[in-house]
Amino acid sequence: MLEIYSIGDLVEPGTYDYLNGFRRVANFTDGRRLVSLSLPGVDPGPLNIVMRGFDPDVVKHVRVEPNAVFVDGARVGFDGDDIYLSSILLLRRDLREFRRNLSLFGSYLLELAPAESLVFLLDRKRAPGFQKNLTEHIRNCVRDILYWNRQRGVSRLRGAGVGFTPAGDDFIAGFLMGLVVLERMGLGDWSDERDRVMDWTGLSGWDVLEVAFLSCAAGGFAFESMRELIIALDLGPADYVRTWTKSLLAIGATSGADIGVGFYLTVREGMAGRLKGSPQTARVSWTVNEGEGLWS
């Protein structure tokens, strides 16, 4: 029996055809927009319909109406209580408390993130799980994004790494959500910069899945683990931060960790005034030199 557990607040009415599928998720598109059908256990998200009773390998068409979803013609109703609200929230905006919890998040990433993730960016002594050339390429791109030439960094990091959503794309998603949080803390207006980052990725309308993934991040719409983690950073306590860090890290093989690393570095550097374009000024903790170590 089909039953909807949650439906994302950005899911739009329309008819969608099968795009691709995995063990617990099937993606559908109308050529421009995206909808994902997910089995229970997958995070609710802005474009995600979490539903039990369907087979990701079998479903071919999805039609969304204001109060129902049709899966290959079978109607499944939903109401307002089933809608997942994905907008990133900051309820308190206590910068000192947020900074303290952010530090905890960084320590949990170092402790819990898989070795194959981008966690090596947080610890120079950590042996990365990538080949040496790819490791240096990612380091250089991240330095560009945070401190020097953001357009060059984004355009070169997009698509780097392995996995269905490459590590570079996951980092960029975390970076975009980090900019949203900085803005909602009152630390600058990053809206135009988020638009520029989307342009610099070079993605086109043919890249429906990646455009949807990064557009949600740029707009401040997050899947449940990320949204709840940000609330935990805002409100605490420490065990809540740890719980949602573990939930984030459970997403994909390394996707959750890579998003988390991008988010952590962006917010940390933005709060310290070191992020390129930050309204605050502070000396970067290590030198960024145009002529050394930026090209790979």
C-alpha cells in the first residue's frame, strides 16, 4: 500500500518522467524540474516525496496535484501536515553560542567523518582518501573559493571527485548553505554571490539533478539532517549537535560529510571575517599566495 510520509515544500504540481534510480530513491523530471521519490529512512527534503510501498526500479511516471501524488496512475493523498518545511532557520542568532557549537561540529567531523571524505581539509596531518593530484587540486580550489579567486575555484571544483554527486559539488552545496547562514546571522548580504556561484558552476538545464541540488542549497532550502543540524548549532545543546552531525554523515558514502566540510569552513571563515567578501576584516590564519600552490 502506498503511503506518503512527507512531501517537500518545493515540489510543484506537474507530470514527471523517470530520470534515474537507486536502491531507495528514484528521480523524475519534466525536463526542467525535479521530483524524487524516496523510501522511508531517506531524509525528507525540499524536492523529496518520502513514501512507502513503491519499487524504485519499477515506477516510470509521477504526477503531482495540490493534494495528491499519482504513482504510475495510483493515487496517494496528502495534507498540510505531510509537507516538509525545508527553509533554513535561525531562531536565536547568538553569535557566541553559534561559534561555540560550530567548533563542536568541526571536532565531530574530525572524529566521525569517513577517511574518504573531504575531512582532510580540516586537518593538514590527516591522510586524504584521494590520489595525490586530486587532493592538491581540491585543496587549491577550496583556497580559491574561500580566500582568493572564487570564480576560478568554483568552476574547477565542480564535478571533481567520485560518486553520484561528486565531492566537489557536495562542497559547493555546503558552501552555499554556509553563505545563507552567514546572511541570516546579519554577517553580510550574500544573495548576489550565491547567484554568481550558480553561474560559475557552468551547469545547464540539461543537468536537472545537479541544478536542483545546488539551487536548493543556494536558496536556503535544506534536507532534514542539514536543517536540524543548523538549528542545533543555533540552539544547542552539544548532544543535539552530535546527534545531527551523525545523521548528516550517514547520507551517502561521503556526501553528507563533504557537504558538512563545505558548510563548516564557510561559516567558520565568515564569522572570523576571513572569507572573501566578508563585511568584517581579519587576517587570514595562513597566507594565500597567487604564485604558489594555487594551480594544479
